[in-house]
Amino acid sequence: MTDGELSAHLDDPDDWFVLDDAGRVLVRSISLRHALRQVHFFMSGGIRPASLIRDSEPMVTVRTNQLSRIYETQWD
């Protein structure tokens, strides 16, 4: 998904999982906006999550660099 497509669905209820680079779940979020806040929280503490994944159909995986761009456009 593009940044714009993701930004358009920030508040849609859905299960998102923030993963570390080993594929372990760091946190589960109930919306993309909540997941982005969790990513920002981890990154401000020195932990860089590897990706964010929506485990429903269709499956969506968002890499950390895209998460950073979306976060910056929403909260800067």
C-alpha cells in the first residue's frame, strides 16, 4: 500500500502487529493510528521495529521506513 492509502485508513478498526527484526510481536494495536504511536514509542526508546503487519485479508506489511514517513506526515 502507498503512504496515501495507509493514511486514508488510519482509524479503521483492524488488528495490526508491530514486529521486531526476528518476526516477534512487540505489540498488538487496534488501528493503524494506534500502531504508529506504538512504533514511535519504541523508536524513541531506541528500539527500531522492523515492520508492521495486518494479519487479515488482504494481508498488509509496512516496513519501518514507510512507517516513519507516515508518522511524520501525520504528527509533525
